[in-house]
Amino acid sequence: MRLGIAEFSLESVTFLPETTGVDVFEEGALRGQDVIAGNRGANTAPGGFIDICEAEGVSMQGIVAVGAGAAAAASEEALARYSEEIVAGLDGLDGLLIHLHGALATPANRKADAHVLAAIRAAAGPDFPVACAMDLHGNLGPEVVEAANVVTGYHSSPHVDMAETGRRAARILLAAMQGRVRPVMALAKPGIMLPSIFTATALRPLADIKRQAAAWQAREKALLDVSVFCGFAYADTPDTGMSVVAVADGDEALARRAADDLAEQCSLNRFRLLKRELVHSIGEGLEKAAAVEGGPVCLLESADRMNDSSWTLRELLARDMGPAYAPFFFDPEAAAACVAAGAGARLRLAFGGKSSEKAGGPIETEVEVLEAGEKRFRITGPLKTGTEISLGPSALIRAGRVLVSLVSANYSAIDLDCFSQFGLSPQDFRYILLRSKTHFREVYEPLCSAIVILDTPDWGPADLTLLPYEHVPPETFPLGGASAEGT
Ligand SMILES: [Zn+2]
């Protein structure tokens, strides 16, 4: 038996101008046996596929693995190219284990994950076994569960269970191929969109809903998996929002009951899922942060999808509130200028706020370059542990009491690599300015004395009614229908 391993993942922020092209996907692309070597032992979905195949003595063929994190919608060319490459790689295989994020979209195709799976199904035929491990932030439509035999998503956000999700997908698919189970699926959509910052699975009532999902599985032995997807509200698609997928062994009615019950729980809790009280304006949030006693305060500019919003950083510089650090601030142009100037240089720099008209515009100020050069390392944090990343030309700069690490890759700081890579320690700072949504919580919740969420005008606001949706059904909460409190 020989299984294909593939990944094509993007969390598409469709409101951003431009598209994520083949050039961006190719930066970390793996092919052939490098897909296996690059993911073996890593906490990634393909890493989990590999664990199970190796434990079961199943041989593997790496096809292609490309991923670009959260960024602008994929280009049409990228969707066509990687769909074709995956399909072309199926020859001679007995089945496929694939990781798709679930929020892949192009300007013209708002159901792009389904497009990839449908292309696989069309080429390989109705009997070809396909398991798809997805991100908890996937926006699932019926076409996804129709085209795959097994669909399962990360159960946790922060996604500390990426490899476990890959292992689950592979275990169920192999059991099906050996005739031990017959997976059938049901999808239920409660019609709810959530800002990413409120999708941390430790937050109630989401934590309660996750517990109910686990209780369904504990009670019903024929349930092979129940995944509660939170969706990705910054991708404007007909499927945007929460989804529940239940996978049962042969019992479609059971899968339907479990999925519908959990979707109903989401619907009943929709106002509590949307934690408006946790979000502050910049001024209000900085005042709240200043009043916090003790160690570092995490300022979370969660509306920023490109790691370059200048709104809060500009205000931190103007207010001179204390030692602050803004890690992994994305500006290839400014990073290159600092690398050219070299460590020790002082220069006038215009950095950040360039990704769209909502990103705040560049900050112009005198800076000192403390360190400059290429940055490439293996992740030591709890997510994607062991994966190599390249931030390209990078620089640590100082402006007043604020330190900024400028990088050339759009990559969110979620663990302590953003400190250690520049010889820094979180204890050196009063404020740490992050742009992660939930993943930072695994490391920063225990570390920081408070997390203050600031809602800035960028393309990922907590108030979803500010976004110009065109494809999301208008009745989706909180846009319309039963969105008024008390209904
Ligand atoms: Zn996610």
C-alpha cells in the first residue's frame, strides 16, 4: 500500500489588495521525498500523517507541500498550478492524505479547497480514499465533505494538536482501507462568524461546546471524530463561518444528530461567543495596559493581518510608555535598508503600515540599527515545532524606548523565538506588541500579567460589521437576521 502526502494551505484574507502568488508559495515549497523529510517528527498535519504511515509500515509518496500562513487570497495561477500538481502526483497511489487549511480562496473561486478536492476526486475516481486534515479556522461547504472520505480539523486553538489531527485523519483512512470502518460524514452550519481572536478553545462558551463534542464521542462508540470549526471571518466566501463535521462508522443518522446538536449549541451561544467586552480602542487599551501592575503586558493588535499595522506602534512611540518590543514587524523594504546600513548605523526610516490603505501608513522616525542580517531558524515554540523558517533580511532597530524587529516574511510572533533570535528576553520589556489571534496564548498567557486587545482599523477587526462582505450570506450572524441581542 502506498499513500500520497500533500499540503496546500492558505488562510485567505480576501479583503487585502493583491494576491498570494506562486512566488510566495514556492518560498517554503517541498516536493517528493522532501515532503516526508521536512515534516517527519514536526508538529504539523503532514507530520502526523507520516507518524501513522511509518508506525503501520505504509509506504509514502510526497507530492507537494506549500503553505503561506494567513495572507491575501491566492492567485488563480497558484490554485490551478497546485491543484494540477497534486492531481498529477496521484498516479500509482492507493490513497491520499492531504492538509488543506479550509479558508483557501482566490478572487474568482471562493470555494477553492473544495475545488482542490473535487479535482482529486474527478481524476482518481469515486473509490480512491482521501483524508483531509484541516485547520480549525476552515470555512467548510458541503462540497468538501462530498469530495473527501474523511475530514477532520484541529480540535484546539492555539493549534497545539496539528500532528494529532494528521494522525487522526491517517488512522481513520487506514482503518477504512483495511475494511475495519466505513466512514460517513455530516456537516452542520450554525450561520455564525467569529473574529479570530475569540476562537481560543479555552474561552467559554467555546470550551463548553468542545467538551460537548468530546462527550458525544465518549458516549457514541461509532463516532470516529467530531470537529467544531470556528471558520475564518476575513475570507469573504459563501461558506464563511462555523461548521461542525461529524465522522461516524457507517451510521449517517448518528453523524447527523451529533453535528446538528453541536451546531445548535453554537447558535444558542452566539452572543456569548462574540466577546465584544474584551476589545478596546487604542487609547482606551493603552490606558488599561498602563494601569496593569507587574510584568510584561501583551498588547494585541489583532486586526492586523499582515504584521505591519502601524497604528499601535505609532502611539507607543508618541506616548513613550516604557520599554516596548514589536517583534516580527513585516517590512522587507525597511529591513533591506537597515541591512544595507549595517549594525550601529543611525538613519531616518519610514517603516510599516504599507500593506493596504487601512494599515496606518509608514512611521517616519530616526532609528538605530542594533543588529542586521539574514534570519533563518527552526521553530522552538509549541506550534510547528521543529519547522525551519526563513525571515529573510531582518534587523533589530531602536526608536526611543521601543525595539522593533523588522523582517522580510509575513510571519506572526507567537512564541519566544522572536526574542531569542535577537538576543532579547521578555522580562526586558513592559509592553510586547503582538498581532497573533489565538496561537500566542499558549506561550504568552502564562508569561504576561495581562493581555489587552486593541481593535485597530485594519482588515481583521473584531467588529465584523465593518467589513464589506459580498459573498457571505447576509443572514449570517453578526451581520444580519437574529443579530440583535435578545432575539
Ligand atoms: Zn487556524
